Amino acid sequence: MKEKNIIITGGAGFIGSNLVKQLADTNHVIVIDDLSTGHIKNIQNLIISKKIEFINGTITDLELLQKTFRNIDYIFHEAAIPSVPRSIKDPIKTNAVNVQGTLNILIAARDNHVKKVIYASSSSVYGDTPTLPKKEDMKPYPLSPYAVSKLTAEYYCEIFTRIYNLPTISLRYFNVYGPGQDPASEYAAVVPRFITNVLDGKSPIIYGNGEQTRDFTFIEDVVNANILAAESLSTGIFNIAGGKRISINDLALLIIKQCKKDIEVKYQNPRSGDILHSLADITRAKDKFNFKSKYSITEGIEVTIKWFLKRI
Ligand SMILES: NC(=O)c1ccc[n+]([C@@H]2O[C@H](COP(=O)([O-])OP(=O)(O)OC[C@H]3O[C@@H](n4cnc5c(N)ncnc54)[C@H](O)[C@@H]3O)[C@@H](O)[C@H]2O)c1
């Protein structure tokens, strides 16, 4: 992608900042982020070197969005409160950002004739139905306010395409991991939590018996999927994933082995709202915009551990 005017909401966060880094050299990129879970350090160099513009603002501010979206080609919408436990504690806040915030993005995008909105949806919309792999046309069963909010925002995207001719595409990410993911937050994702624990010589904590499985997706594959999705004519809903699954027990063992440590895992009670098994069918994204997952879990974890080692 070249010489486009791009907005990345949530661009100081894990996925957003990786997208920013990929697009900043050849495009005009504006980041909108309220720094609630993201960190300015993720994009500091690009701000200082004036390669990107940074707006410390919230997607709940429709007036700000209306002003900023003038002459914009693409919006990569990553901003959200991205946590199941946080949504259970405070569903009103999750709804305000994930649903109302997305509706604001769509209204401002429609009014400013944006070429396409690429929305970060989530595999959590599938819930805990036994059928695997998950396909986009299956009936969703959200199990948490977070999953309801991601699904509702998807519906808004589809409705804006249908009613107002605003091209939108929803990418249902499956457990994204990689360099730049925050291990410090109370709600940190499993991969950065395990890696930092193991590198510190501590036991990784597994919620439940560890036999739950996940389809982990390396960040570079997600960044690539976003660019392919923006450039394609496709609209609608697409799974974005590695396309293979691994149990949390095996993930812990892989990380312990790759960190060359001799550590036992510890177990705690399962968390409410967590699903048991997850695996994506990625055929639709492959057929429609040639998405391929290039990283196996072993390769992705190796790159991620190296990144964390550099930061110790
Ligand atoms: N990481 C995953 O495995 C995963 C899986 C499925 C979907 N997603 C989705 O991908 C997106 C990015 O997730 P992430 O893992 O990078 O999380 P993250 O917390 O690192 O990034 C989210 C960013 O949004 C910003 N933000 C939050 N509320 C905002 C607001 N009101 N206005 C402006 N900015 C705001 C945060 O400060 C942060 O920088 C989210 O929409 C999330 O739901 C992530």
C-alpha cells in the first residue's frame, strides 16, 4: 500500500502499532488513541521523526472523528477495550467504546466518503459451540459482554455497507500474539504472560486444566491480512488465523523449551467467559484476498521470545 491517507485507531496498542510500523514509510498515517491500554512508547520514534501524526483522543468523540476523517482513504479500526474479564466487570464501558465508538467511526467514515473501514473483530463471537473449525456463516454464540460488543460492531459494519454503501470488512482475529504485546496488564494475553514468567524463572499459570485449545495467530500474519483486506474489493466477515490449534499445556511446554528453562506449570480455576476450544477455517480469506498464514506457532514463538529477550 502506497501514498494513501490512513487512520489507525488504537495505533498505540499491540496490533495497531504493528500496523503503524508497516504502513508509516509509504503512507500518511494518523493514529487516534486514548492510551487507555496502549503505550506511546510503541510508536514514539515515528512520532518524533514526524513519520506519523498522533492524536491523543477517544473514538467516543464523534466531533473529533468527523474533523479527522477528511480526505482519508482507509481506516484500520483497532481501538477497543479488548478484554473479556474487563467487560464482565464493566459492560457499560465496554459497550461505550466497542459499540458506540465503532458506530461513531462508521458515521464519520460515511460522511467523509472514506474508501473502506477495516474492522478488528474477534473469534470470541463464535462462543463455545462444539463444531470445529469455525466458519464465518455459523451462528454466533457470544459468551461475554466483550463478545457481544465485537459482534454488534460487526453488524453495524455490515449495515453501513448495505444501507449507505460504505465498504467495510470485519476481520475475526483468533488469539493474536507477537512482538509488542503487553505482558504487564492485569488482563494480559497468555503468550506474553507465559514468556515473561518463564524468562523470569516463574511458573506460567494456567486457568483450568490446560487442555483447552487455541488457534494462535502471529502478528505479521494479522498485519498482512489487514493490508490485503483493505486493497481487495471484498466486504463482509473473514476469519484471520493460523489455521491450526494447540493446547495451553503444549503452548506452555513449547515456551519453556524454547526459553531453555526447567520450570513446572501451575494451575488455577478456569475464568468465566473463556471458551474451551477454538480453531478457524481460513478458506474464505484465502479465496477472496489470498490470505495465507506464513508463521507456524513454533516460528512465531521463537521470534516473540527473541523480542522479549532484547527488552530484559
Ligand atoms: N490481541 C488479540 O488476540 C485480539 C483478538 C481478537 C480481536 N482483537 C481486537 O484487536 C484490536 C486490537 O487489540 P490489541 O490486542 O492490539 O489490544 P491493545 O489494548 O493493545 O490495543 C487497543 C488500543 O485501543 C486504544 N483504545 C482503547 N479505547 C480507546 C478509545 N476510546 N479511543 C481511542 N483509543 C482507544 C488503547 O489505548 C490501545 O492502544 C481490538 O479491537 C481487539 O478487540 C484482538
